[in-house]
Amino acid sequence: MPIVKLQSEPLESLISPTGTTIVDFYADWCGPCKMIAKSLHEISEEMQITVVKVNTDDFPELTERSLVTSLPTLFIYKDGVMVEKFAGAIPKAALLKKI
């Protein structure tokens, strides 16, 4: 599945009502965000999961509304419902367990 970068559309419109979607709040300057990016790319291809990337520098109001206080922060949605929220770069194996 694709990795989609949030542009101007509402975030909710990119969260799939069926299946799994991962929303990744990140910043270009964030080292841990870069570390987890490769794992997210691999998971999106291997498991057919959509990853929505939200650049916190481009969307500060959304970041604040979502209560994101550290980077990276990932939200995992299953069938349109958030089931997990966590912060920090974790190894791919640990990420897979959360999915």
C-alpha cells in the first residue's frame, strides 16, 4: 500500500474504514523519525498497510489537537478506529507486534 503524505485534505479522509492505517507524526529534522521511516515503508509494502505521514512543522494545529508531544508519534487505526498510540522509534519487530 502507499505511503501518503498529508497535504491539504483532512486527516480523517485518509484513514481507511477497513483494514489498518498507520498515521506517523514526524519532522524532517527528527533523527528517530528517520530511523523508523524505513520500517514503516517496509511494513506498508509487506502487509499492504497504508501509512499516512503528517509533518508536524507543516501541521502544528493538527499536531496539537492530536496531543502529539514527542516525535515520532504513531497512531494505529483498525477499521477506522484508533487502537494504539505510542511515541518513539521502536524496532520493526516491536512495531509489528503492535499492528
